[in-house]
Amino acid sequence: MASSSGTSSGSSLIQNSGSEEDLQALMDQRKRKRMISNRESARRSRMRKQKHLDDLMSQVSQLRKENHQIVTGINITTQRFLSVEAANSILRVQISELSNRLESLNEIIGFLSSNNGVLGDSSTFNEPAADSFLNPWNMAYLNQPIMASAEIFHC
């Protein structure tokens, strides 16, 4: 029986070594699958990362374009504002000048009206319609005879 036990232990060694080889082959196969899976996962990760980077670069480009358009719009608006502000300044000066002229004309009218009795005959002074100075299209006051300064200040 000693011989049979030797052969049986030899065959179990062969089975064990075959089993260990199978186990080693199975582990190697799993290791290769895992390595392939990891490589594929890393490749997908790199692709996602590259796509994300491309998307961010596209977004940066779009935002720069929008920023340029906004800056251009602000510059145009600023130029228009400065132009309108200059025109408003001119109009303010004109208002001031015209107000001063109107005030002077009203003083002249007041002086002439208050001295109308002093001048004597009112037929020499043909007073235009009250609104003729306010209505530039009414040129009737231009057809009035111009009185000499001596007549106005004659006391």
C-alpha cells in the first residue's frame, strides 16, 4: 500500500500543480482583463477631460466675443452721450443768450410803454402786436417805422 499511497500522493501533486497552474492562469487572465478595463477606463477619462477642456475653451471664446461686443456697445453709447451732452451744452448757452435778449426786449417794451405818454403823439409809435416777438413768423413788427433815438429819449 505504500506504493499506492505514493502514487496517489503523486497524482494529487499533479492535480494540485495543475490546479495551481489553472488558478495562476485564471488570475493572470483576470489581471489582464482588469488591466484592459483600467486602460479603457483611463482612455474614457482622458476623452471626458479633453471634451471638458474643449467645452471650456469654446465657452472662453464665446465670452470673449460677447465681452468685445459689450465693450464696443459701451464705447458707441459713450460717444453718443458725449455728442448729446455737447449739443445740450450748446442749447443751454443758446437758452441763456435768448433769455437775456428776451429780457432786454421786455425792458425796452416796458420803457416804451411807460414813456408812451411822455413822447406825446402815439401815432409816431406804432406798437406791434404783443406776441410778435414771441412769434417769429409774424414779421409785422419789421414793417414798423424805426424811431430815431432822439424821439425815444426826448423829454
